[in-house]
Amino acid sequence: MRWKRATLSSGEVRRAQQLGRYHLLDRIAFGGMAEIYRAKTFDGNGQAHLVAVKRVLAHLAEDDDFIQMLVDEAKIASVLRHQSIARVYEFARAHGEYFIAMEHVDGKDMRTVLERCRTKKKPMPPEHAAYIAAEVGSALHAAHSAVDSRGKPLRIIHRDVSPSNIICSYSGEVKLCDFGIAKATLSRVQTKTGVIKGKVKYMSPEQALGRKLDHRSDVFSLGSCLYEMLTRVPPFTATNEMDLLIKVRDAKYKPVSEVAPSVPFELEQITDRCLTRSRANRYQTAADAEGDLRVFLKKYMPNYSRSHLGRFIRKSFAQEIERELRMLEEYVLTDDPSDDVGENLMSQGDDNFEAPEVPFQPKPTSVSIIAAREAARDGSRQSEVSEFSSDSNFTTMPKVEQHDEQSGWGRPTPAPFDIHAAHTAIIEGGRARTTAPPPIREEVRRRPPPVPVRAEAAPPPPRPPRSAQPTRPPAQPIFVDEELHAAPTMIIDIGRMRGRGRG
């Protein structure tokens, strides 16, 4: 099955193509090895989710080494659990095609953001650059220090930290993705010394020389990304790849202050330390670089939060967001989705690795809908399902703040009609006699409100024996006006009656 995209005439709709558990929508990226689609799928409760599906191009499906590299990518990313690392769900084969399903980050990659900055000839504000680099540093440290279930270090090195692999969501989240050429103890394809992989422009000097790498190589690549965010140009450029390799090897670049004089000096120092040629003089861990970036950000803009980045991204791509929303509304799923979810290849031939369970399915079954209703009735959701429920899953316009009466924003919500405080009208022979509600006794007015009892409060003391309990006073006789109770009762909202009178 091949993906077809044609111009739609009036009344036509786009039909999503099913691939395993997923229904492919629009294509969001295309490269020489794979194409990435936005796709829809469903969890165990029948709730729809957007995911990203990287589909391997047909001519590479027969390349065993390339397929194994993708298996390694999926295995490495699937064991990483970090808020700034895009999660991978599975690497599978379905309908004769190979694909990776991963977390959908609703936003733009940093390469696209930088292109927009260059088009507008406006630099990225330094606070955003510092925050993005700090989040990526946090993600890298999580990968570098990851261990397996037995506590053995995985020794993950990303080796391809670049703007195209950093995604900023419309809500301000930052995600590092694409561990496609990452090196780890989980990898089965061994890289020979002297073989260069990755984007040359963002490599470390030792990587450009084909030497054995450690986690400090990723720190250098992080510095290259930070430099470009601050200056809008990469630190190393050349007319051909050989000259570019030489420049990267020598780690010589124009100082940040020469290219962008407005960048704060402290941030320039952090960038220079990341881009030091000597590994011994570089930041020794990504966490060290992250720490200095957080300190700078707190000093430069104390009230900064991810919402500031979200507003910047949404403002930069407002037209694209609206177009994506309209496009997603045009897609419809097939009337009878197949239950063929394909075959997860992540644990094949590796007894030491157990692939995590995939929480998705092609369609919301009746059982899942019933489970969703029961979960809503109980007021609790399964922890596994809630893990995949995220605002960043869906393309959204900037959220509108909820206004309330206290803050003076928006229209106040009308108070509900209080039936107990209303006047009662007693109908006697067609005439209405209105009675006010009984006055509240003084001792009731002064009674303090009941104090809510916490769940962890001590149990109540044991009841005293019957002989010690006070006896109840004798019941007073109750006199009933039979004529009054036989009359029909009418509830009158005095406020509404007054409003009619004014009209």
C-alpha cells in the first residue's frame, strides 16, 4: 500500500491509511531513509491519541544493517523515561512495511524555528535559547546515566544532537528525539573506529576524527546547537564536507559576541566551554552544562517558565497551527479497521531485552468504551493510560485563560437557584398567600461550619455504655394544620418576579 495525496474537490475527504495499530494522516517530515507521519490510534479506554510514525522507505527495507540500526534506536529510546526525551513505543513490521511508532510532539523542530528566525531576521531571545539548551542537557544526562533493570550502565551516547532532533512544542515542552545512530550496550550493530556517523556540522572534534567517543561528545554538539540559537548561524560552515570536517576538527569559530553582540557574556562563556576542543577542559557532564544554564536563566529572567517558550513558538507559527487544525479535520478513518497490529521486532533474537507493552490498538472496541465509562464513573484512570494522555499530543491553538468573577475577567457565572431560600406561596381557593422562609435561630447562626475530617484522622473514641448515655427528652406533640398541607405549593423566585415587574 502506498500513500496517495491528491487535491481534494468540494465534498471529498482525506482517508487515513492504516499501518499496524496506527492510521496515517499527514506527512510531517521526509528524508533519505524514512518519512514521518502524524497518525491516530486508540488506547485501552477508547481515547484517541496522536503519535508519530517513522516509516522506512521501501528501498531500505532489504538492508539488514539499517533495519538493525532502527531496532537499536527503538530499544534504546524505549528504556528511557524522561520528560525531555520523546518516547518510542515500538519498532514493528506490518503490511510488509517497517516503521517506528513514537510520541507525537505537537510543535516544531529547532531547525524549522531557526529558519523562521533567519527569515524574519530576528534572533531568538537568549532566555529561550538557554532554556532549550538546559532541557536538552537534562535529557542527555538522563541518557548518559541510564542503567538497565539489573543496574548495569547502558552507556548511551546520542551522537546526533542537532537542531532537527530537538523539538519545541506549542506548550513549551522541549524533547530530544532520534536515537537512530546512538551507541549503547543495547546495540547489536558495532561501529568500527574511523567510521563517521552523524551530521558533520554539529559533530565534536573527536567524532570528526573517527575516534572512540564518550558522553562529552554530546556536550560539544549541544554547544553547537546553543551557538546557532544565539547567533542564527552554525559555529562551523564550509563550502564542502572535507573543509567542514577540518573546521570541526580544529574547533575554531567566531566568538559569539562578534556575531551577536547583544548576547549576555555569561551565556557566551557557557557556549565556549561546551565548544572546547579538549575534552578535559569541556563540561564533564551534560548535567554540569545544564546547571550553569539554569543559574544564568534564574539570574537573567527569574520568572521564566516553559509557558514563555510556548508563547514564542505559537506566535512564530500561528498560521501553520491554524492550517494544521483545518487539515486534521479533513481526515476520516476507514469504516472497518483491521485488527492486524503487525509484529514488534524489538525483542526478536535478544533474550536479554523485553520490549515494553504497546498501549495502543487500531480501533476503539466496545469493551474499551465500556471500560472508559466505568473508569469515568469511578473517578479514576489507569496509570498506564494517563501516561499517554498529554496536551502535547494534539495540535492546538493558544489556550484561552479561564476568567472568573473574582479576577474581574469575563462574564460572571449566574448563581444557581436556591430552592430552600425561596418564598413559598400557599394557594387557598385560587388566592396566593406568600410566606417567607422560617428565620434562622441565633444559635444556628453562630454555629461554626463543620470541620472536614481527613482520611488519616484517628478513629472516634468508643461509645459509652448504654447506662451512661443521656436519656432523650420526651417528644413534644406535633400539631398539623391539615388544611394547610392539603393546599398546593408553588415555588416563586422573587428575583425573577421583580425583574418582570421592572419590564
